[in-house]
Amino acid sequence: MSESQYRTITTKSGLQLRVRELRADDAPHLVEIFEHMSADSRYRRFNQPADHVSEARKWEEAERIVRIVPRQSGGLLAFADLEGEPDVAVAAARYVCVGDGVAEAAISVADVLQSQGVGTQLMRMLAELAKRAGVRVLTAVIHDDNKPIWRVLARLPYRMERTHDGAYSIVELDLTRERNE
């Protein structure tokens, strides 16, 4: 892939990440990100324990994600040159349409880059990608104790509705309205 197809974002520590759209051959990169996440990060991402996942299951899920029909989904991958690991996948964000103009969003960031602004920048980029595809609302089910994603959501410019449901919240980001409208 040519460098012109990448956008560059910079972490709080100054590390530059290259971001591009998710492709059908990206399953290995999704597995790579999963393997660079701690048990706590996996729990926050999947809302359930995901520490003892078989290799077969990891690959099945990664293949399923990249094969979702492009008209119904979109995604981004971020790559970085880490010490001893050049051009490694470090974060992914995606949306999948679940209704007319509504899509479920998800994001994963390798532990080494959490709290570096990667999630916020990727979610902004994902929202713009979704808007261009006709998505008006991004939704997600988030554990109320998932402080990292709540910080990300608080930094986004879109109006957010939060409905509590036990230990979880259903979040809707209205991509057609700015937070302060």
C-alpha cells in the first residue's frame, strides 16, 4: 500500500502512527492487536473475559470482521514502529450498520499505546468515515467501569445519549449534531 493511502496521527508521547482503512486481508493485523491487549483491556473491549481464546477462535473472529460487506461497515487500522517491532498493528476501530443510518462502533488499542490519545483520534476518524457512508448515529454497549472509553467519548464533538442498563450503558453518538448545539 502506498504511503499516500495512510493518514498520520501523533500520540501524546510524539510517536507517529499510520492509519488506513480496514481491508479484507487484514485478519492477521486484528489478531496481532488482540495479542497485544491485556486481559483487562480485552474485558473492557468485549464486555466479557477473553483471556483463554483459542487460536482458531481468534482467527475465525478476525476473518469474520474483515469479511463484513463494505457497504455495511467500515474500519481503520493504525500501525506504528515500536522498539523491536517495525510496522506493527497497534489499534483498530470499526463500525457495522445495524439499522437505517445506525451503526455499532468498536475500538481496540494495544496496551502500550493506551492513554496516548490514540482512541480519541481513531474514534474521530471513524465517525467521519461513518458519516461519509450515511451513518447518522454510532452506538455501543459499554461497561460503566470502562473509564478509558468514557474519556474518549467525552472528547468527541458529537452529542451523546447514555441509557443505563445494569452495569452497562447503551451509548448513542449523534453524528449530525455537535455536542454544544
